[in-house]
Amino acid sequence: MKLLSIASGSSGNCYYVGNSDTHILVDAGVSGKKIENGLREIGIKPSELNGVLVTHEHIDHVKGLGIIARKYGVPIYATRGTIEGITANKTLGQIDEELYRTVSPDQVFEINDISVDPTAIWHDANDPVCYSMSNDGKKISIATDLGDYDDYIVDKLKNSDIMVIEANHDVRMLEAGSYPYYLKRRILGSHGHLSNERSGQLIKELLNDHIKGILLGHLSKENNFEELAYETVKLEMAGNSFSNDVRDFGLCVARRDMPGHIIETN
Ligand SMILES: [Zn+2]
Ligand SMILES: [Zn+2]
């Protein structure tokens, strides 16, 4: 399997996961055009998509969903609460009801040869989940938009070969920044977004000796920057020891509005 981040950040999220037979998007939070262009980088036509897994109904995860669903008839996998949220959002336009497939946390399902395992996450949406996808003994997990994590989430994400983990903000930048008080409270709360430090702590718990890549995603434009997220997470991974030869497990930062490089499980 391979992973391509098409866009990642507060202004839009979309990832491709697939192999030679099966092609999946996780979220469709950018324009249809950007999704088409991202897929072109890896030679996939949108009409070849087997499904879009939606994590939750916030606009930065569903903005291009209506277009992709209407234009290419791609099935949409989401929890009941998320489907309600999508249906209530009139800006997405009409989506054929027949395209929806309802999923539930911990109920594993198959899209062709890829098994998908949804995990409930802490976020201020109707019924948000993150997803792990497995095929042929390899596992890719994508977990963004988490206010915090617990042992359940660690348990569900562990043993991944590739992971995308949110590193949303630097707590000090957020506190000192220009966001209104209520928004700071929301982001810092247990149902908001994961800070760089907390992201590093989660990643440390998920480390294993077969990791091929760790992508930091959903960075805030206002309250973070790439080098800071990378260095903070790396420091946490190393148990706060300043050592130059710390293994970084292929740690890198997803680009905000352009595709990154392809990461492969084997
Ligand atoms: Zn969200
Ligand atoms: Zn988001």
C-alpha cells in the first residue's frame, strides 16, 4: 500500500491510500480540482476511486465531497452522525443517498482487498472517527482532529507501518496569538486539536521497528510552522533528550496545499 497526502491543514484535508487494485480517499476537504490534480500525481483517475472515508463533517474535511461523489459516483463511508452533518450542509449540494455507506467505530469492513477499521476520536463533531487501513500484513493509519488521546486510541493505531498524526499547534503560539478566547479554549480543549507536544507523545507510544514513515498533519496556519512541529515532535519521540543521532522513523511534515511525496509500506 501507499500513502499520498493531497492536502493537510486547517484549510483542507485529503489523503490517498491504495495499492494496485484499490484506491481510497480519506476525507475530501479541498476542491474537486485539487483532488483530481493530486490523484494525477500518482496516475490515478478519480473514476477509479473505490470509496471516500470521511472522518467528520467539518468543512475542511468535506469541501470537495459533493463534487467527487456527483461527478464520479464514488461511495462515501462515514458514521451515521457524520452523514447527518454532511446532509445538513447545503453548500455541498445534493449527494445521492445511495452513495452513503454507514460505518461504526471498531466495526471493520472491506473495500476490495483493504480492511478498514474506524476508531472513535475526541473532537467537537457529531460522531468523528479516524481510520486504519490494512492489507497483506501492512497497516496505514490516519488520525487528525483529536483533542486528546487515550489507551483505546493508542491500542487501535499501534503497529502501523505508516501514520499521519495531527500536530496542530504550538501551545505558546496559540496562547499568545490573535485568536478570540473562545476559539483558543476550543482548540486547547480535550475535543479540539492535538498540540505538537501531545502529538509527539502519541507518536512515541506508537513507535515500532517496521515504520516506513510518519507524517505530521493538520498544522495550523496561524499557530504553528513546519520546523517547530518537526523539532517538537522529534524531541518528544526521543524522550526529551537532545541527541543528534535520534532515529526519526521517516518523520516529515505534510504540505498544506500541495501533494507531498509518496510513502510506501514495502
Ligand atoms: Zn474538525
Ligand atoms: Zn480539521
